[in-house]
Amino acid sequence: MPGHAFYGGDTVTLRTVEPEDDDFLARHRNDPSIRRPNGEYDPMTGADVVDYRESAEDGVTLLACVAERPVGLVFLFDERPRAGIAELGYWIVPDERRQGYATEAARLLCAHAFRERALRKLVAHVVAGNDGSLAVLDTLGFTEEGCHRRELFVDGAYRDLRRFGLFAEAFDADPHETG
């Protein structure tokens, strides 16, 4: 495993993103099932991947790995330290979905955000109809806070972007998480 392990759960380990991961990132960030729900419209080149990886210093970006094999990405971004708020994002490669990896990876990153970064709230945005992401947020205890009507153009139509929030005191960490 190229990157250093950062957090570990029952199945998923979060590790740092390294240059050796650039091909994984480019291949999957260009996958329509990942980029469209994230509002990404342009192709990601090799240079874009390097810029993305290097700009991860603006937040926290970690690979979600199962048995040392990357299966997705979790990240905190738009952190506002003074307000104690950041946005949570995640994606899992199509062949690895529906196995609980996104939920476990997001739970681990939430634990890090609340316990080690002293954030008081996380927010997340999900395109209406992205039932997998909605299920992750529901399982973690996020509450819907609003809807940006027809905010993103996805699959040929303008779609609603739903906003969710989770306060630190409402977060129920997995007791098996080994951080």
C-alpha cells in the first residue's frame, strides 16, 4: 500500500493519497457515475490529478481502501475553522458499491473531523436521486436542512441539490472504529 494508513475500521482503511494513486484518481474521477453527481463536467487530465492531489492540503482527502486496495475517496473541504464547519464528500468506484464501504469510510472521516479537528458541524450536498449517497447520510445521522432547487445540470436535466447537516453531539461513532 503506497500511502500511510490514517484511520482504520472493521473493513475500510483510510490512507493518504500519493503520486502512485494518480491513475486510480484520473480513471475514476472521469467515470460519469462519479463525476456527474459531483457536478464535474470536464475531463480530468494527468496534470489536473496532480493539481487535485496537491490542493488536498486545503482540507483532508483520503483513499478508502479494502485489503490495501483503493475503492474510493473521502474528503473534507471548504473548512471554515472559525465557524467549526466543513463539507463532507465521498465516492466509491462502481464495482465496489453497495457493500457499506462509503458508510464506513465516511463514518471514519466524521470521527476524525469531530474528535481531532474539533469541528462542530459537517454538511454534505447530494443530487436528488442519488439514493446511495442519501442512504449513507441517513445511516450516519445527517438531517436534511434544505434544497437548492434545480441547482446542477446532471444527465440532461437540472436537478435539485439537497443539503444535509450533522452536529458533533449527534454523531454516533462506530464502536469498532480503531482510528
